[in-house]
Amino acid sequence: MKNSLGREVPNSFTPYMEDSLTSFTPIKEKDKVVKTEFLDSIKECFDLLKLSDGMTLSFHHHLRNGDGVLNLVLKEIKERDLKDITIAASSIFPVHEEMCELIENGNITKIYTNYLSGPVAKTITSGKMKDLLIMSTHGGRPFLIESGKLKIDVSFIAAPCVDKAGNGNGVEGKNACGTLGYAIADLKYASKVVLVTDTIKDKLEFVDLDRQYVDYVLKVDSIGEQKGIVSGTTRITRDPVGLIIARNTAKLIDELGLIKEGFSMQTGAGSISLAVTQYIEKLMIERQIKASFALGGITSYYVKMLESGLIKNLYDVQCFDLEAVKSYKNNQNHIGISATEYAGPHNKKALVNKLDFVILGATEIDVNFNVNVTTDSNGIIIGGSGGHFDTARGAKTTIITSQLLRTRLPIVKDEVTTITTLGKDVDIFVCERGIAINPKRTDLIEKLKDSTLNITTIDELLKKAHQITGIPKNVPHKDKIVGVVLASDGTVIDSIYQR
């Protein structure tokens, strides 16, 4: 069966709701809890919750590659040999490697996530999971939960600090991770909620997780390692080619008139994106311009701009480093938001829709401006949309930055291996050999007609890449579909194949 993009979709899986946004009605939030019960054993927790085969368990990823809560639950699933468990984790990292054995043994048979890397990604790509991997977006995940399409039996929420009433936050305790925006839908809509913490205080400085939704608090020795938050690229590139791309991107944004009083942006935590932010910061200082807000996963670079008065507010769904954690705790203009407030497609006030521009990366981009950040060119799962699709769709101008070649393979393709973000939502591609503008954006083409920047076409960039590398051979895939990539409204964009 093929979808409207001409991409294969498994016969067993059809889009959730073709008219999902117009017909959206949220399900009832979970019943309010009269008194939260405190536990000190994961075994007792499983017993009281009567966890059994076929249940759906959810987790958030704010501790990123330092998370220990998912692994704690995995060990108990293995101990009890529970079968056909569905895991709904907002992201899965290399630290969760022990999930591989449970997948192969049929303990875990289905996974919902927004991002997936490491050994679990390889296990699923190789076709070892019984059911499908369902990859959503950061905004799409709460939409699935709030619409009732993803029903969670028990949510295990890593809470760095909990008070004696059962309230939780992410800024106190030895493993503070900052905002807990990805856990809010789980908190409000899961049938049962367990806060897992390693720090209990009499009273919290402020509350991220309201006790009225919390059934149990599980006290453990450690919920993970705070330093794992900084996993991934959160440093400005030093590569000369990367700096050329960043400088040209900043100049492009300036020539488009987007750096003006009160503008808004999301630039991400990638090395090139951070360099773009640095160039933009210099322009803002020179011209005494202030931004109204910056959005997304927040790093120390945005914190510095907030503290120096260059940005009025930071809206933070996830802290990417420890300076951001401190800022969220101490600065009232550093505001935590839920994933629904960030990018829920059913939320007309979602902040992604107020972005003047967003800067995103790409594993591949094709001549139709479709972008892949889910798999590599061999079809191996290496990531996922996260907020890629959401911000590309919401922002007024979407800019993709990347080197033209990576490990001697062209980034530009006739057709991407896996579609993560649709070409209709992508406006500009910037690489070291030129800038291509989506032909549908005639307004941008007109603004840049007299630019000194190297404005070219995506087809010309593809030609340049092939002149350097030759035309790469397509890597064949097996017939089995192991996963599907969803748009934020739950409809299927593409399929992921066994490799």
C-alpha cells in the first residue's frame, strides 16, 4: 500500500486520522489522585500496579544518555519475563542498550519514540522486533497521547526532586536536568503515574509535576547521571568549512531582513547551528537589536544572550547543558514549556508557529527539498525527527545547513533514503558550495536577486556533488518494513526497512 507521497506503508498500519486535526477532541485527563503513595522498591511498584503482559509503559528523555530510569524498569521486565510490552519513550539513547535483549526475546515488541540511536536502533533496523517502530515528532507525541491514539498504562517519570506531598521538579537534587516538558502529556493522561526520584525534600522551590496526577513516588539510589545531558553536539564548530556555512547562513538571514527588533528563532544545538547563533549575536550587539524569544532545546549560548539582554525570553522544552539547567532554575525569563505548548499540531498557540526562522541539519536532502534525519544513506536508523518536522512546518523560514559531502557521500540526493521532513516545509539549503532556495518561495528568490551570496539551485548542487564523488549506488533494502515515520498529526510519511 502506498501513501499520498508514493511511499510504501505497511498494510497492517494505516494513518491514525486523515482529518485528525479538524476532528481533534482530547480524551479525559487521568483521575486526580487523593494521596500519593511512597515506595522504595521497583518490585513493590510492579506488584501494586499489577504490571502484566501487553501493557504500554512510557518514559521521558530529559536525562538523555545519562538516563537510568528506563533501564531500571527494563531489568524488572526481564526478571518477571513480561511479554509483548510496548515502550513509549520520547527518545532512546545508547545507554539503553540492554533493551536489545528484551526485543530479541519478545519482552518488548513495539516502540513509540521521537529519536533513536545506538544499539537499540541497530537491533530494530536488523528486523529483530516483532511489531513496528513508530517514530513521531516532539509535537506529534503529545498529540497521539492527548487524542487517545497512544494509550499509556503506566508512566515512569524521572523526577530529579520530589517533595513529601508527591510534587516533582527538574531543578533540584543531585541529578537536576532542568525543564521536564516532554513528560507533561504522560503525567496528565497515563492511567497510572510513578515519579522515580533519588532526592526527596520537605518542600520544593517550585513545581513542574503536580502531585494531583501522581499515584506513586519510587525512591531509588540514582535516576541516572546528570552529565549525560550533555551528550551529542553542543559545541560551536571549529571546522573551516562549517564556519563558512555558518557565516553565509547568518548573512543570508540578515539579507532576508529576519534579524530585526523583536524577531524569534530556533537554531538548535548542532555545531554549525551554534556558530550561526554566534554570528547573529554579533549583528544584534552591533545594531542594538533584541529578540523577543528563542525556542527549543536550550544551551549555554542562549543563556548568555538572555543574561546579556539580547533575548527577552527563552521558552525551553529541554535543557541541553548544565548552564541551561541553572538558568531555568534561577531566571524567571527562562520559561519551561510542555511539548504541546512547544509544537502540538492540535495547539493553535504552539510556539513553533511563531518562529521567524529555524535552522536545522540534514543527513540527506533531495531535489524536492525532502530532508532525512532518521537514517543514514545505508538505511540504518541514527536519529529521528525530534522537533525537526514540527519547526520546519511552523516557522516562517526554514533553513537546512550541512556540508555538501559527508564521509565522501553526497548529502544532496535525487531521493532521500527516508523522509523525515517534507520538502514543502523546507525553504533553503545552505552548504559550502552554494545556497539553494525552494522554487515555491518566489518571495525569497526575489529578495535575494541582487545578493552577493552564491545563490544556485538544488539540482546544480547535486551535479557538483556527483562531479566530486561520482553517482553513488543505491543500497538495496529487504522487503520487511520495521518502522514508520509519522507527521505531527499522526499520518504516515515514510517507512523504514530492514537492513
